[in-house]
Amino acid sequence: IFVDEPLLYDTFPPDFIWASATSAHQIEGAWNVDGKGPSIWDTYTSQPGIVAEGATGQTACNSYYFYQKDVDALKSLNVSHYRFSISWPRVLPNGIGQVNQPGIDYYKNLIAALKVANIQPMVTLYHWDLPQALEDMGGWLNASVADWFEEYARLCFTQFGDDVKIWVTLNEPWITAWQGPKYGPGTYTYQAGHNLILAHAKAYRLYESTFKASQQGKVGIALNVNWFFPGSDLIADKDAAERALQFMGGWFANPIFGSGDYPSIMKLKIGEKSAQQGFNQSRLQENTAEQKPWQKLLVPGSADFLGINHYTSSLTVNQPSNINDVSYESDQDLYSYYDPSWYGSGSPWLKITPFGLRNLLGWLRDKFNNPEMIITENGCSDTAGNLDDMLRIYYYKHYINNVLKAIKTDGVKVSGYTAWSLMDNFEWRAGYNEKFGLFNVDFSSPELPRTAKASARYIAQIIHDNGFRSDQPCNNYPISK
Ligand code: PNW
């Protein structure tokens, strides 16, 4: 299972979506100009000792001013789409209420520049930069957050919906609920998850009722799901790998794309543990009266496509945890690790396991009735940012080929692929040390020039060919200026 089969030389379906991606906080800079309100990441990075080397997103790639450079870079990739995100506090400085016109203008200008380049926008509403004003009111734990998000979504659909035909409501709610601002062990995590699902569903239903007929777009959500191989052939370890998938992907996918409820294994595990731990109801908060309306009406079927952010795999074994440890991790009773033979990357959590993506796509096809899927992120980091990035070419070659096999051999409905990222950028807590770009950004120069890496040329060729030609060696993308 750890060895790649030979490459499949074939093409993707016609009209396949080819994209590259960024997010607002990771590239825009201009964090406090033209009326933008602060986001939780502006606050977070201003505290010492949080982000590597005290890095911030205050300037980043300065795309607020240099967006034309981004469009030029995208053009050279031959992409049909650009996945970017809107900064909620740039258009609504307080999260709700007063609209910031310069923020609206910025995204209108970006969309206009894309139009000139014949590139379609694929727009994420929320890529982690919550307005600080909303965080001050409890953020994703406040029961009103779904209504705040709906108001923000309404503004974006109204302002940009004539030009945007693919919307992603939330990027990786799993991160927001669990890893982002740690909302507390094992209870707040699920409460935030619950509110995130509601927020997504409200935005979807708003689009469906008010905008879809005239704007004719699609609305989905981007879930990050790793692949988990069983660490052995023992039934207990196979069950543990399945459990890991359900806790990571099923948590959000099952309410939206599946039964409408949380995965039964989550209900069972969290329910049992909560009882043993003395809680008077499950920390997952399922089956409460207040939850019923969304289960029945709002959430099931609230997406036109399933966005998948996928990077890596791990091996998983069953491992009962200490019952006194109240946490999302411990609820799963498992242990995950990496096979030492897997190639690494610039990020400790990212091992190069292209075969995992094909397994994951098959699993999602089976669990969620073969939904339309778009790979909304896939990519690889290094720390050097070198232009002759053979590792990234290897990564893209094999991951994209596994997507092709999933479509052509396994009958999975994948309608698009998005490379993360267009350019080196602010990689959250890793600062500028972990570089995912197809384009290098020289952060020491005030002009922040974007320079194509070899992988940019490789991807441009794949997109040009709409797949893999047999006469296409992977070492044929020299650095030329
Ligand atoms: C994504 N995992 O997060 C984010 O959407 C991007 O903003 C980010 O720059 C990119 O990955 C690279 O880190 C991830 O658990 C979160 O494997 C979690 C995982 C992968 C990616």
C-alpha cells in the first residue's frame, strides 16, 4: 500500500477546474489601513512567543497593493480558477454592522483583474481571520455566530455574486474548532464545531433561497481530511483508522453530506466517555431539543460540492486513553504516527504519501454517496524556497496522478484540483519558514517579487495538457528567466 503504481497517462474530464489558492491573512498585508478592522490573527501575532521568529501577516505578500502580480503569476500557470479568501474584518470591520467600502473595492478590483486574465474566482468566505470584535463576544462559541456569518455571507453574495460562481463557506472548520484558538478541551471544541456547521448551513440556505436563481453559482465547504492507514491487520487497528477518519472528516461531512447527524462512532465514544467523566449530557451535544431543527431542515444536503483540503497520511493504531483526560484527541482512543520510510517536507506534519489521496477519495465516495468533490487544497512545503524545487514537482506529479486514477479508474466525481499555494506566504504559526509556493516571494525586497519555481512550470504544463502525456519527463522544467 505504500508504493505508487505506475503513472496513469490520461487526461482529466473536459471543463476540469484547475486552480491555485491563497488566503487573505496569509498574503494581503495592509492589516490596519483603509478602515480594516483587526482579526484574531492580527491580535494573536502581536503577542510575543506565539509565531516563529515573531513573524506577522502585517505585510505578508502585500497583495492588497500587489494583487496584479498575483494575477500575472496565475496567468502563467494556465489556471481556470483562483481560490482566494475575503477578509471578514476588511469588509465588516466589526464583523457585523458598518460596511467598509475600500475593502469591498479591493475585492472588486481583484475580481476585475482576474476577469481581464480570463480566470474565474473561487472565493472562500472564512479562512480563519475572524473579526476581533466578534471574538470579543465569544467568537465561534457564541450562539449568534451563525447569524453573524449569515450577515457577512449576504454582503459578499450581494457585492460579488454576479462574478463569483464557486463559493466556499468555511475553510477547515476542524482547525477552527480544535486547533485554532483552543476553545478548551473536549467540550468547547464540539460546541464550536456545532456553531460552525450551523454557520455554513445558514449561508448555504441563504444563497439557495435568495441568490441562486439569479447568480447560478455553487456553494460548498472545504474540509481538511488526512488519510489514515491501519497500523496493522488487527481488527482493532483497522477500526481505529476508520475512527480517525470519522473524527476528522465525518464530524463535518456526515451532518452536511451524510445522514445529517454526527457519525455514530463519535456519538458512541463521546457519549460513553462523557457519562464516565460525570457530564450529565454528551459533550458532543447531540440530540438536544435546540439541535433538532438544524438536523432536520438546515444542515443535511447544505452543499453543492465537497471541498477537500488534503496533504498527508498517517498510520493509526488502537490505544485506549486515560478517562480523566477530557479532550477531542482522547475521545478517539487511538495513536497515529508516520512510517519512517515516507519522504518528509518542510512541515513536520506533512509526509509525502500520494497513494493516501486516492484511498481518501474512494472512502468519501462510499460514505457520502459519491458527491461532487473539488480538491480545494493540496501541496507541499520546503524551507529553502529554492526555485529548482524537485521535491514539489514529485509531490504534485504523484498526487495529481492519484486524483486522475480516482476519477478514471475508481469513478470518483472530482471536478477540480487546487494547488496550495500560489506563492510563499505567511504560514500561520510557522511564520515565513515553511514555504508552499509555486512562486517564490523575495521577502527581503520591498517590491516582494514573485518568481516562478520549476514546479510552477510543471503545473502549467499539466494544466495545458489537461493531464499526463507519456512523453513528459518530470525533470524538464528548467529555471529560465
Ligand atoms: C491548510 N492537516 O491547513 C490551510 O488551509 C492553509 O491556510 C495552510 O497554509 C496550509 O494548510 C498549509 O499548512 C491545514 O491536519 C491544516 O494535515 C491541517 C492539515 C493540513 C493543512
